[in-house]
Amino acid sequence: MRSDRALFLLAGLMLLGATARPVARSSGDPQDLFRDDVHAKAGLSCVSCHAGAPPYVAIERTKIAQLCARCHSDADYMKKYNPQVRVDQYQQYLTSTHGRKMSTGEARVATCTDCHGTHGIRSVSDPRASVAPQHVATTCSRCHADRARMAAFGHEDSPPDDWKASVHAAALLKRGDTSAPTCTTCHGSHGAAPPGVTSVAFVCSQCHVREAELFRKSPKKAIFDVIAQGECLTCHSNHRIEKPSDTFIGLQEPALCARCHNDELKGADLIRSMQKSLKSLADSIDRAHAVLDRAESAGMLVDDGRLVLRDAHEDQILARVSVHAFAETPLSGTTAKGIAEAAHAEAIGTAALGELRYRRNGLAVATLIIIGFLVTLWVKIRRLPPAA
């Protein structure tokens, strides 16, 4: 019976005990936790997973995934709860790094309950779920930040902390952008595996489409293919990805180009040209900002200038994207357009400051005229004969 199978599944989730203790998510009374469980909301109960009567026998960690799959791999059964739900999670798990090791009897790798919990399991769409985007890194770090556990498999424990220092983490955790990449975005969830040299660029290009298209047409593509070098990783690394900056381009440390290039190697002239173009645009934007800020702080309206400067900022972003072409164009055209827009914004600010000076000069002249008039009036009054 399907309901019995589902409840048998929950029984296994509830009986992990000490073997899953290092990465178990839930604690407290199982009955209290289960009240908010997605399975309980679907109408299942303890006996749906727990065969027989208490005390229950713990399920082996190496059998948990198969237990979950008894329901979650049955399309007919799962359609009763969600006709769109995927039923290939278990098959994906078997192809994952975790699943392959688990199939050999290695019980220290992650299984279903390590990520989803045992009791109190919530829907993946629930922001409180341990697999919700904002919590994924914390969930993964229960194992992947454990130095002893990672050392046993020859891995570093640094990726979670590196990711937390990245631009991706800032977007997700500070700005609340749930579309920002987290662990499962790049590695997958049920089929989790590290991207290889040939696939990492395809992973990045799921979001960074323009950069990927430019790179694939660039002269660097063929070179990276020959030396089997990870395309995006070479400059940006994998987990501690920094916010793009013009300082990436140059022939002196800490510029990224300097890791491979110097003044004597081919491409040095192009790097200097790209660096100059980006700096010219940045300087133009800074000057425009300074003028507009000064005018605005003096009480002048410079909204038009702000709008034009916003376009210059957009071109600055596009220029940094254009770097991935590793060519003079389209970078030079984009920076030229941005410089022109920044100059226009600066001109608007300068005109506002000129208007401010004109107003101040006019006010000063008007004030002098009024003072002169008052002085003249006072003199006239003083010359009047005294009243009879």
C-alpha cells in the first residue's frame, strides 16, 4: 500500500540516531517536529514509515536513499501530491559523488536526511527549509566545513568560508537575491558533483551568458582548450569570487593578468590599452559624480545628469564584460560611449553650478541695489526739514 510505503519512509528518516548525528538537522521531540513536516501535511503519519510497534529499529544509513526512493521515485504515487514533482532524484543521487561512495558502503557521505532533515522536513519552496537557497550553504557546510570529515576524503574544508566571502554570497545573504548562485547552483543537488575542467564554463554560462559568448569567440578559448585549463576559474577562482573591478586588468600585481603576463610577453600592449580605456572611463565617471554631488549639495536639481551618468555606469559594466573578448573591440567602443555620457553628465553638473553662480551674483547685485536704495532713502529723510 502506498500510504504504508510513505510512512515506512518517514520511519527511516526518524531512526537515524547516532550515525547521522554529525550532520543531523533536527532535534527535540520527534512528534512535535513532525507536526510541521511536509509529510504530515500530506496526511501521512508515523506508522506510514515505522513498521510494527515501538521501539523501532534504526535504518542503516546506506539504506536511507533507497527507502526515500520507494515513494519519491514512484511517479503515480507522487502525482497524488504534486503532478509536477520530479521522480528522478534517486537516480541522480546514484550518479553523484555522495551516492557513488554510499553505494560502496561509505556511510560518512551525505544522504537524503543530512540535507532535508528527519522530522520537521519542509517543502523546498518553504524559506525555512534547510534546502532553501538562503540556507543551502549552511546545510552543505555541516560536512564540507568539517576539517576531519573532509580530510578523510582528501578535500579541503575551506569552500564554505570562501563562498561566504564571495560576491555571490553577498547577493544572496545581504541583498536577498535568491537567484544568486549557491552550492547547488553549480554542483547540483541530488546529482551533486564538482564541475570538471570542460564543464565549469558551461556551469558559469548559465548566468553569465554574455561573458561566455565573448570568451568562446576569443583567441583565449583555443589556448585554454590546448592546456586543459579551467576557463572561468583561472581568473575568478571557484568559491571566493570577487566583485569585478578594473584592478583585475594590468601587468602589475595584484592584477589578474599579471599572473601569466608581463611586459615582454605577447598581449602586453593590449592589456595596457584595455587598462587605459577602463581607467579613462572610471575617471570620467568619478569627475561627473563629483560635479553633480557638488551641485546637488548646493540645492540645484541635477536629475537629468544623474540619468545620463547611470547610462555611463551601465557602459562601465558592459566594458568589464567586454574584457572577456580579449580584444580591442568591443571594449574601446563601449568605453568611448561611456566616457561621452559621463562628459555629458559632468556638463550638466557644470551648467548647474554656473546657474548657481549666476543666481548668487544676481542676488548680490540685487542686495547692493536694495542697500543703495535704503541708504539713499535714509539720506533723503535726514535732509527733510523738521516738522513745524
